Amino acid sequence: MKIRVEFLGLSRLVTGVRETSLDLEEGTTFGDIVSLLGTKYPELIGNVIQPGGKMLQEPNIFNLNARQMIQAGHLDTGPRDGDRVILMSMSAGG
């Protein structure tokens, strides 16, 4: 399956990219995506992803298709083919 990951805020600043596509195996979880992003963009480690590469660092969070926030307790669920995952900071606002 293929998904798009869009970077906002700090994640965009440290990676220098707006978005990336990932080809994933069926059953890939959001936790797996954290690890994949940490491998593909090591500059995320310590800034957006916790050292060790397994969890997002607060206040960073995934948003699925601009409709659903993926909380830390739901990283064992996964996206579907064609989904858009947004990596963003919850501290952004007015």
C-alpha cells in the first residue's frame, strides 16, 4: 500500500521537505511509520521523534486524512492504502 506523509511545523523545518510517499506492507502500524520516518529522516530523532525512534515526542502527533488525531495509545493501528498522514505539532495555534 502507498501513503503520503505531510510534514508541518518543526518536522518540515528539520527535514526540509513538504511531504513524502511511503510504500508500506499491509499491517504496517503508525508506530512502524514513526520508526520508518526516523530511519529515512534521522534529523527527526530528538526533535520530533523520541530518542530510540519508536514514539513521537510531545506535542507532535499524527493526523489521519485531516479528520482524526492519532493519539499515542493508537500507534498500534494503521493507515489504509491512499491515506494521507500529517505529522504536526499540537502546540501550534493562535
